[in-house]
Amino acid sequence: MIELERYFNIYGDATKALRECNYENASFLFNILLSFFEEDKESIKDYEHLKEVLKKNIEACDILKNNNI
């Protein structure tokens, strides 16, 4: 069974870190979320879309972190 609360909590923490310009932590949390989605991919109808969105978020965090923005 999928634990949606776990997903929402991690996503909330990741977006909070992003708003606070803590890109390293945001990227870390988005990666954790991506790994949890991977574990439950058979149960998630739009898994591929969610995976791509999270990957783009991670890439953006890494770019911002590397450019000290």
C-alpha cells in the first residue's frame, strides 16, 4: 500500500528547502522522493510523468546550487 502522507511530507520539505534557497537539501529530498516513487512505480498510474518532473526539479536545484544563486 502506498503511503501518500510520506510522499507529501517529503515533497513539502523539499519545496520549503527550495524556497529557502537550500538547493542541496532540496535536491537530496527530491532524490529521496524519486527513490520512493521507484519502489511504488507499479502502483502509480502517472509514474513516468512524476519521475520526469522530479528529475527536472533535481536538475534545477543542482544548477542553482552550482551557480550560487
